[in-house]
Amino acid sequence: MGVKLVDATISSFGSVFEKFKAEAPQNKVNLILFLADNDPSTKLSWCPDCVRAEPVILKKLEALPDDVVLLRAYVGDRPTWRNPQHPWRVDSRFKLTGVPTLISWENDAVKGRLEDYEAHLEPKINALVSGN
């Protein structure tokens, strides 16, 4: 029980995501959280919304009785993320427009998502995780 955290960068995402997808049917809840990288000088994400949302999301997930896997996918530094051709902006599965973005993954597809402006809201997190 509890939350299993798996981390990926842009370069490692392909292999990590394949493993995540292969193991997904064995878990009750599968989530992908797209986050901005940490700034080496502050050790915090360069994205204030990510700093606000990640602890709220982790707290909610740790309270769940089910097996939960959270794949944290780091989008890179600010210039990398700002590129309109960023791999996850143009990926037809994800179509990211902002970070943080929390995605519910089920049956090899995106089942639901919370965008950057709502990813820190506990009622929205609860609804996404419960499938409502």
C-alpha cells in the first residue's frame, strides 16, 4: 500500500514510461505528474505552481488506501519548457500547456487531467483519483 514514486526526465522518459505502462494494470491508481525541474541554486522548482501543488498532491496520495504509482516527469529548465516544440507539448497523448499537470492514466490512455491552475486543489485531486 501507499505511493510508489517513479521519476523521469525528458531523456529517460521513454524507457521509464514503458515500464510504467507495463505495470499499470497491477495498480489501483496510475498518475503522471509533469513538473518543472528544480533550480540548482534554490533546490526548489523554478515553477511556483509546482512548488505549491506537489506537496498537496503527495499528501493526498499518501492518504489513499490503494496502491498508487506516481510518475513524476520533469519538463526541464525554464528555457527548455518554453520551447513550443517541447516533446510533451507536441505529444498527442499529453498535449501539455502548463506545469504542473496531473494526469490519470488508465487502459493505456489519459483518463483525466488537472491543469496547472487546478492541480493544487484537494477536491479536484480527490475527484481525479477516484475517477469522478
